[in-house]
Amino acid sequence: MNSYDVAVIGSGPGGYVAAIRCAQLGMKTAIIEKYSTLGGTCLNVGCIPSKALLDSSHHYEDAVKHFEEHGIEIPGDVKVNLEKMIARKQSVVDQTTGGIDFLMKKNKIDVYQGLGSFKDATHILISGKETTEIEAKNTIIATGSKPSNLPFIELDKERVITSTEALKLKEIPKHLIVIGGGVIGLELGQVYKRLGAEVSVVEYMDRIIPTMDAGLSKELNKVLKKQKFKINASHKVKSVERKGDEVIVKADNKKGVEVEFKGDYCLVSVGRRPYTDGLNAEVAGVKLNDRGQVEVNEHLQTSASNIYAIGDVIKGAMLAHKAEEEGVFVAETLAGQKPHIDYNLIPGVVYTWPEVAAVGKSEEELKDAGVDYKVGQFPMRALGRSRASMDLDGFVKILADKTTDEILGVHMVGARAADMIAEAVVAMEYRASAEDVSRMSHAHPTFTEAIKEAALAATDNRPLHI
Ligand code: FAD
């Protein structure tokens, strides 16, 4: 039987990063993955394929709607070849997951393919083509999450689908009904909207992206409506019925009146649930909480002292970069180091266009905590860079402590917000004041000038270009 210092169960961004860091720190490491490719949800059916389709559909939309304004004329009609678009997405996925195979080899990490389940706290059975048993001094559970569902919805995975099927449709829906106005629903909704589908979003809460700052929700809602999305907030879905090629969704609006949506596809994107099926956690002494998450302490250690857990399977934001930070954190903890994660500084991003990004506290959170804060906001449309590319929607909003001027939250909607938020993370990591950022030179013309201007607005209301 092979023995390891560390076994990692699950090869998503949490698991494979944890394995690499363990190997870098000199630990003999194994990784166990039940699927034939490494990379987990993120690389196979999450972050990477969704961004590949967002990029392709964005090119198409530009060609159809914006090229002419730029003086680019295309003789004949611009057409979508969905099969080719999906095939390109798959080749991006294949290259990316292949890269993880390379990284495992490079770091001399043993890869086991099969379902990992605990025999006891130091032994894991791997059921693949044959059953193998390994011994591990320490184990990191990184088994991730799966799409969740509403109890009354039958997912047939043909017309009533999850994000996984939405990444490989064979036709462009005529009318896609998206249940859930969170990140995944809006991103995939935008892919098919750009390709020509009618898209209706049905959201239970009173606004889309309800976990983010309300100002971001409002701006994104406005922009998506301009893009002809039909957004129905405060609608409680009661039933989803498939009749041949038609899907009928019934919901109660906020007045309690039943509303019916008829489409040909329904994407159910109501969140994700932690995944521990088949893991046999209890025999190792690993406790789950009532939400099905693996319970961990501040060291990400489970109720079994040699077993840790990271990523979507534990509490906190379900994000790839959060899982990665936790992977490094556990590896370094096992090596006797004293790592640290500031969960307040894990950025959240929505990759619609315009993009939405945020880090730190929202206005709602600051109000609830009774913090005295000031706001500096700057619209993207006032930037030369925005006019040059005709990306005029959105703003950057900086929230700073009223007394000390320390930046407490940065919220933005706009072109390349996903990349720009990194500046806010760096500033907040070093506990910058709004004035610090306002005095740093930002290249002109760039979208990041909106961050400087918002910082100027937050300190004595002195933006220069508005
Ligand atoms: P996962 O990536 O879920 O990996 C877990 C792995 O464990 C899986 O491969 C699974 O097969 C394996 N496994 C489970 N049980 C066992 C077992 N018993 N034995 C062996 N293997 C097992 N996040 C972002 O930060 N940015 C994005 O842009 C983004 N886009 C997304 C888009 C979509 C459509 C979806 C669905 C998700 C997106 N996410 C995004 C979320 C992101 O994918 C997850 O937060 C991330 O993958 C979590 O990583 P993880 O390592 O915890 O688990």
C-alpha cells in the first residue's frame, strides 16, 4: 500500500493548488479525482468554459451590433456556428485541464482516478477501474459542490437544465427562462442573449445579484434591461413543467399574482450545494453541519485532527480563488507555517459585460454595522478610455471610513472591472486610505482612472473630470 504525507480528495482549484503547495513544501502527496480529467468544476464545467463562451458570444455581438459604428463592414450576414463555438470552448477546457496533468507530473504528485472514500481517518479507498487503498498521514477534503435545485423541479437535463448542460447546448434557445438572478444565471443568460435568445430571469429576491452592494444590482439591472433582458425580481417560482419542447414556469409575483413564463429551455441556477456523496466522512470522524458543509475550525481543520477541508465544500463564498487561497493555507499549516487569509478581501466578480466586481464591505453591511462612512463615486462614461471603446456603462464606488479615510469597500460595474478590482484588493490589503489611492498616478487613458477619480471623490469631493 502506498503511503503519503498528504492525500487530497478532489482536484478542483482548491485541491490541485493544495497538492502543488504540499509538494513544493516537501510532502509526499497524492491527489484523488473521480472524473477522468483534473480541474474540478472550475476548469471543466465552471469558470473556464463559461468565460470561453462569454468571450465568443461577445465577439459575435460586437460584430453584429458594433462593428459598423467602428467603420468595419462585413459583406453578408454574420452567423453563429454554435457547434464550432462549443467545440472551441471544449478545446480551451482540454488545454487547461491538460495543464493540470503537467503540473501534477512536474511536482511529482501521484494522481489516482476514482471515487475516494474514507476507510478510517488515515486510510482511503479509491474505487476506479479497480479498488486501491492508500494511507495518508493527513487528508485534505476538496470535493467541491454540485448545482442545487428546488425540490419540486425535475431536471431532465435536456430542456430543464443546470449550468453544466447550458455549456453544451446543441441549439440556441428561442426563449431561455433563467431561474435565479445570481452570477451563474446572468453570465450564461448573457451568452444566449447575445446569440439571439430571448432571456427571462426569474429571481426570488427583490433584486438580481442580491448578495452584492445594492448599487451594483441597480446598475447591472439597468444595463441588462437595455440589452433587452426581461428581469422579474420578487418572483417565487412554484412549478416548472415540460410539455414536449416547451417549458412552462409558474411563479407568484410580489402581489401574490401567478405569472406564467413559456420558453423552450429553463436554466435552473439557484445556487450550489456542498458535495460529499460517497466520501464516507463519518467513519473518519469528520462532521458535517446541517447545510451539508464539512465543518472546520479557523485552521480549516475538521473534527478529525489530521483531516482538513477547503473550497466549496466548506462555509464561505463559492469561488475558485477562495478555494485556492484555502489550499495554500492548509498546505502551509501542515508544513508548520502560520498562514493567513483575509476573507474580507476575497473579491467577487460577475463576468457579464459590463463586468461587476467588488471587494470589502457593501454599503448595506456598513450601515448594519453602524460604521460611519463616506462615498466617492465616478461614472465610467466620463473617461476618455470608455468613449474610445464605447463602454460607457457603470461606475466605480469607493467606501471609506469617515474619520480615518481607510478604504472599506470598492464596488464597480464597467468594462474590465474583473481585472481592475485587483487594484482595490492591493490597496485594501495595505490598508490604504482613499487619499493614498487618489495620489497615485494611473496611466491615461485607462479604465483604472475611474478608481483614482472615485478616490478623489471620496476625499473632499475633488474628482477632476466631472
Ligand atoms: P470543485 O472545483 O467543485 O472540485 C471538486 C472536485 O472533487 C471535482 O472534480 C469532483 O469530481 C471531485 N470529487 C468530489 N468528490 C470526490 C470523491 N469522493 N473522490 C474523488 N473526487 C471527488 N468561481 C470563480 O471564482 N470564478 C468564476 O468565474 C466562476 N465561474 C463559475 C461558472 C460556473 C458555471 C460554475 C458552475 C461555477 C463557477 N465558479 C466560479 C465557482 C467555482 O467553479 C468553484 O468555486 C470552484 O470550482 C470550487 O473549487 P473546489 O476545489 O472547492 O471544488
